[in-house]
Amino acid sequence: MTQMRMEHDSLGEVAVPGNAYYGVQTRRALDNFHISGIPMSHYPRMINALAYVKMAAAEANASLGLLDEDKCRAICRACEDILDGRLHDQFVVDVIQGGAGTSANMNANEVVCNRALEFLGHAKGEYEHLHPLNHVNMSQSTNDVYPSALNIALILDIRELVDAMAYLRKAFKRKGEEFADVLKMGRTQLQDAVPMTLGQEFSAWAVTIGEDIQRLDEAQALVHEINMGATAIGTGLNSHPDYARTVTEKLVQLTTLQLVSSPDLVEATQDTGAYVQLSGVLKRAAVKLSKICNDLRLLSSGPRCGLNEINLPPMQPGSSIMPGKVNPVIPEVVNQVAFTVVGHDMTVTMACEAGQLELNVMEPVIGYSLFQSMNMLRRACLTLADKCVLGITANRERCRELVEHSIGLVTALNPYIGYEKAAEIAKEAMKTGGSVYGIVLEKGYLSREELDDILKPENMVKPRYVHRP
């Protein structure tokens, strides 16, 4: 049987496993929050961010003469253990929790404290020598620790997502170059429009992903503002006058991130606008990525009875009843990721709106939703690039055939014969099944030489000056 130790808080005594680095308040949170089934350890960047915050706070308090140097060194060594990947399994609190993240902060305080006690030559739980609240949490409150750690973790996740999006953008750009000479029919409202190249289509997708990378960079800049030193509501109660500045400087040194202290800590402690902005950008990227996947599914539809302009790499058999059927499973799974991100954005929106007075207590679900969205989007981008985009091939003959038989070619005649005559030709071609080329010649509207030049598809995929009659 596991040996237990007794710890107490203001509510009374609780038994804690003797080998656990967490303590009484973490034990209570374990009993209270059986919600998502996902422990904090599932998000190692958040754990490391909490360690950075605790280390920076200890160093700041020591430099201000508030914390004994031996205690500071022990706390910092414990934080270094966490940053080295040790003790993550001790962060056991459910990511969805009441209390504005108090349980997460206490989990960190207790783990750091008990490991630091060992460095000081004491046993776990001997808090008379080093206390999780009096020392590890000195000059802090959950209300500045949790959001500051959340911001640090989000910055690192955003950077990784940007890298994945850049990889996908490069894949589309490469295909745009490969398909630069493949003529095809452009479509609007799923109807024939005018010719373009398949390369232009893929290049446009690369550009649109690049735009979302820029929007993510802008959202990331907002998350660099933290509220360390705010303590409970932003007034800095129980902290040294120089603490907010000092702890922020220490965090910058430890993380190498360009973190800045909010100019108004009261406002920063209640404001979650940066999370709304970030979540909105994630939704924007997800929606646009889903649209691209819709296009890939349409362009590859068939193979005999659809558009069949491109071939997606076959990943797995597509049916238990239809032999030979292969489905566009990679775009489909990315679509589903996008739907999930949109749902998370609604959660973030409602959670941010639910803040009251000097604090938003819904930050745990905000953090969970943002982490989930970014992790899924990152994996989706990498999966789409490696298992789909890079393996796409073009059906060149099929694309050319559709262009040459399309009524959409008539649009190029507008500047030469006018809209009315062009519409007349389109109607007749639709009715008789004849070609635009043949009908124009038959009616004598243009010569063969003029038609050959005007209706050359290559001349219709870029601007061209014409003299209107």
C-alpha cells in the first residue's frame, strides 16, 4: 500500500500520497474536478511556463531582499528540474477547473516547494522550512501567475503553429510552380467562368495561408503583455514597489521572450481581449484552410463522374462495400479540425464575455480551448502538406479538354463583339452543343485569325489590353 502523509490547509487535514510532490490543495482539486480527464501535464509548455514564473518570482524577491538566498536557490533548482522535463507527472489537476486557475497555481507551488525542500535536506511536507505560499508564491497571486504563464505557453505554441503553416504554404507554392503551365477552367458559383492555370489556383492558396501567418504574428504581439506584479486585482497588494518591473525583467531573461509589463495592471488583470483576438485569428485560419480542402475535394472528384482535374495521393481504401473507391480522407480530416476550432472560438468568446468586475475566472477553459485549437491546426497543416498536397498530380489533358469545350471562352469576346452578341453565342452553344469558335465563324463576327488569337487560352490567364469597338 502507498504510504500517506497528512497535510492541512484552512479547511482541515487531507491525506496525500507520501511520494507525491503535490500537496493538500492539489489533492482537493483532484477530488473536485473530474471534468475533461486531461491533466495539466498534457500541456508541457504550460507546466514549463509556470516553472519560469516561479523561478523569476524567486529571483526577483531575492534581489529585493525579501527571500533568503538559500531558499531562492532551492526554488530555482526545483524549477530547473521541471524545465528539464522532470516532475511533469506531478501536475495532475484537470485543465478545466474552477477558481480562475488557483488549483493550477497551487499544484505548481506545492511541486516546486516539495522538490526544493529535498534540496534543502528536508522531507516533503515539512513546510516549516519552506512554504508553498509564504515562499514559493511570495508577491504573487493566481490572478497574475496563471495568465502570465498562459501567455508564455501560448507564444511558444503560436510559433510552432506558424512554422507548420509556413511549411504548408511552401508545399502549395511548390505545386503552384509545378502546375504553372496547366490550363484549366476557373469557376464561380460552381459554374464555368474563365480560363486560368492550375498553378494560379495553388499559388493563391499559398498566398492566403501567408496572410493568416501575418495575422497570427500580429495576435502574438498582444500576448507578450503580462500582468506579473498585479497580485489579486492589479493593485500589487503584498508586493514590493519594484517587484512588477523586476519580475518581468527576470522572466525576459529566463524565457528570452520580449515580454512587457502592462501599463495598467488593474486593466490587464480583468482584460482577456488578446485571447479573443488570437482565437478569432485561429478561426479565420481554420475557415480558410477548410475552404481549401473543400476545393481539393471538388477538383479531385470522380474519377470518372466528377471534375477529375487533380489526383490526390491515395491513402487508404475508401469503402467496405465499393471496391476500388478511394476517398479524400486527408482534406476531410482537416475539415473536421476546422469545425472543432470554430467551436473552440465560440467557447473562448463566451468565456471572455463571462468575466466580471476585476477578474475573469474562466481562464482555464480559455487556455484549454486555445491550446487545443493550435495543436490540432498545427497537426492538420503538417498532415495536409505531407500526406496530400506534396503528392498531388494534375490531369493535364482533362483540364485542357474542359477549357476547350467550355462556354466560358465566350467571355473573352466581349471587348471585340460586345456583350449582347457574346451572350447570343453562349446560348446557341448551350442549345446546340456547338463550339464557341465555330458559331462565331459561322456568323462572321470575327475572322479565323482574330479568333485564334483571342481564344488562345494562354492569352486569357493574365491582363491584356484590347481596343473595344
